[in-house]
Amino acid sequence: MKKIRHIRNRLPRRGIIALFAVSLGLLFLSCDQHPIFYDISHEVAPKDPYIPGSPTKIVANGNTLYVSNGKGLYQYQQSSWSPIDKPSGAISDIAFAGSLYCIIENKSLYRYNNNQWEAVPLSGYTYLQNIYGSNTLYICASNAGSSANVYTILSLSGGGSPQVIKSGAGEDYFLRGAAGNYFATTSGIYSSGGGTPISGSTGHTIMGLISVGSGIAASTKGGYILYGSGSSVTAWSFGLTFDRAMAIYTTRNGTKLLLVGVYTKGFYEIVLNGNSYSTSHYPGEGTYDVNTTAHDYAQYRSSLGVQSLTGLYQAQNGTLFASTQQKGLWAYQLGDEGWQWNAY
């Protein structure tokens, strides 16, 4: 005791104050880190994905879903994914519009017809950017090597020939999505014939478009959702950086959630209420399958919540799938460690 007292007596007063401040800081720091420790306690072992790599958006024909990771084409039937026949070459994008379509190596368009793949002629274009399907197939084409980034949007219905509906230089003419009788470019939403953008849809950087009941909704980079009947849209602000992945999720009590990808941070949930919305939150911030898609926010936040998404889709059996940018196809599923977001 004498030795300890001797050392304390020799310690300057400001040294004692400094030690006290450090101890207090460590205490506060440990409190601030508590959410991190909580997230770690809810982490589960990552699985190897059945569909690895960078899957495309997920498209549907009734109860059947389709997705590709470039090397393979897969369909989801009777609660499982399985590989199916595809054209030769790497798949760049897929869409469904009466038939299943795919782009091969960003230069050739194919359609599945009469149980076989057939090439769809597209003359005058050297590069196919993407495709989206609704009542009509929409194609974004360009010429590789062009110094002006000139994009052409074409529509294709049934067995007819592709028709040019919009063309111009710059990102304003880049195809971002299709829903019902509408399609979206980066700068606006248009009816199927093109023309002028619908009221309220300009002044934003549009990332994606989806059908919502009898209306449409678009995600924007600036954190707005453009929502309306089609003749006009209203902008809802959420202060996030939205991305292209979008889906409608129906809970067991019939509540509709609009799911919207957030840049590098999974997705966000907007609880729809007629022509408006009642609340919004991240997955797990609520009651599972009543007003949210997950049981626990911490588990979501430490898993899918740190991924960039290219697609979201709820299968008719209720399973929610997510195409991640580099980590394969994921699903919200019951595993050995409980309900979790993990690779399918």
C-alpha cells in the first residue's frame, strides 16, 4: 500500500486528469460500439450460392421465375432453382414480354419460341445495352465506338419487327425500365409510344421502374420515389440513394410493401396505403410478414444490408429473392441458425 501511495503522490495532477479522461472515453466508446457487437452476435455463416457471380434482374412468367449469371440460365419452379437451356455465349441481360428474351454478349438478341431459341434480327446496332419486358419488349441499343453515347430505344411486340420509339445522345436516352404501358429513361417516364414525358417525371435521375397495382413507381438516385397512375406522378422524398432493384412484397395480411434497392446497402421498405404510403423503414424494423420482410434488423444489416442489388422478387410461395452485384443469388430463408438472409 505504501508503494502504491508513493507512486500516486508522485503522479502530477494533470496526469491523473488525463488518465480519468481516457478511462471515461473508453467507457463511452464501448457504449457506442454496442450495436456492432449486437450485429456480430446475429451474424450467420455465409453459404456458397447455388447461382454464383453477378445475377441479372429476376423476371417472371406466372409462377416461373428466371435469372442468369452470364454463364447459365436458371428457372424457379416448385420451390427450387434449376438450370435450363440457353443460347451459346454469355448472357448479358434477360426479360419476359410474352416470351423469354436474352441478350448474348451485348450484341445479339434471342427469343425462346416453340421450345427453342431463335435469333431476333436487329440491324444497324453493334451493342445492346439492356432489355426490359412488360406488355412490350423494350431494347436499348447503341453503336460501340460512338463518341456521343447515342442510345436508341426500340419496342418489339409479338412476332413483329422492332420499332424505334426514342433516340438521342447522352444518359437522358438510356433505358431504365418498363412497367405496363410505360418505359423509363434516366430523365423521364414515357407512355409506350414515346413522345413527351408524363407530368412530374422529369428533373430526377431515374434508376428503375415497376408496376404497382394499376399504377407505376420509379426509383431515383436522389432518394425520391415517383408514384402515380401513369398520366402523372408525385415525388415522395426519403433522403436515400436509391438504385435499380425494385419489387412488390405482399405480407400475410395483404399489406403491400414497395421494396427499393439502396446503393451498396441492400434495400428499403415503403408500406403502401392506397395512392400514398403510411410509413417506411429497413427490413426487420417492424413485425415480420405484417409490415416488414425480415424478423431481425441486425441480421439483415450484417448480411444483405451491405450488398449492392441488381434485382428483387417475391415468388408466389412467399420467398423473397435478391440478385446481388457480385455475391450470387440470395434468399430470405429458414436455415440452421434461424431465419436469415443468405445465399440460396
